[in-house]
Amino acid sequence: MKDKSKLKRDARIKKKTRIRKRLSGTSERPRLVVYRSNMHISAQIVNDDNHEVICSASSFAKDLRASLKDKSKTEYSLSVGKSIAEKAKAKGVKAVVFDRNGFIYHGRVKALADACRKNGLEF
């Protein structure tokens, strides 16, 4: 019998595969992928046509780690969203396809998406 954490992970993987059947990032509109762990959150902007990562940001990256000391996980998400939006604008990306990666669109994932929208990304 599987324990509860394996069942939750398997359910997320199923959702992820269902979502990825329909989503694909192109050069005009790349895919914004979010990964959430218990402590951290990360985001990447991916061009699936060329199989390349355009830019990425995470709460455990050196450039953000010092500014996030003694903040909540939701505040981590807000700063990662702002960071990924700024990096995307610097690379010339204005619009993306949001891939929640099987995670429920609520809480930290929603905070990251809202911060991206507030800082200029369209999706």
C-alpha cells in the first residue's frame, strides 16, 4: 500500500501529463513553468520548439536568497514572480503560456502568477 505522499505525487504527475498534452511553448509565446516544493518555488520560461530555457528564477538562487531571509513562502513566490518577469522582459518575452505543472492554482502558485502579471507578463 502506498503512503499518502506518494499518492499525492502520483495525482500531481497525472494532472501534469493531462495539462502538457495541450500546452506547448513557442518562440512567440514560450511556456512559464512553475515548480513548488515544501520550502521553495522556482519558475522557468521554456521554448519547446528549440528545447531551450530562456530564463529562470528560484527562491534558492543566490541573487534572491539574501533578500528573502525571514520572509514567508508566499513572499518568496511574489519575489520570484517579479524576478522572472523582469528577466523575461530583458530577453524580449512579453506573452507566455502558464504551466502550473500539476499544482493547484491557489496560494503560492497564484501569488507567483499574479506577480508576473503585475510586472508585465501577459497570460
